[in-house]
Amino acid sequence: MSANERREAILQALNARRSEKIENLAAEFGVSERTIRTDIEVLMCHYPIETKRGRYGGGVEVAEWFHLNRRTRSPEKVGADPIRS
């Protein structure tokens, strides 16, 4: 699996689960935690993904409003847009 294929799979997993721990993703994809962190950093440049620190609650999550196959914003987000107000 190439890095791009792995990143796409990580994005799809996060879209389905909404959040996950770095160590779980590393085990799932058979790579190091550092590799997953690098992949997440790349994905964060293009998608609303955040990392959370914490002993038990830490990990990676995708923004609540984002859905991979839905490219438009929800009515709540459009209504909150300061440009349109």
C-alpha cells in the first residue's frame, strides 16, 4: 500500500468512526505511530482533522460537520457564514 492509498484509507476510517487513537491506526495499517502522525499532518492540510492530546481521550478526530462524500456545507454552516450575513 502506498502512502497516498494509506492516507485515503485513514481518511475513510476517520470519516466512518469520527475519531480514533494513533496507536490503533498504526496497528490497523501495519506502520509505526510516527508514520501515522506524518499521514495525519498531511491530511490536516486538506481536511478538517484535529489531534487531541490526552492520556485516555487523545487521538485524531474529524470535524463533526464534515462528511467525506458530502462536499457542500450544512444549512447551519451556511447560515453562520459572516460573508453572507
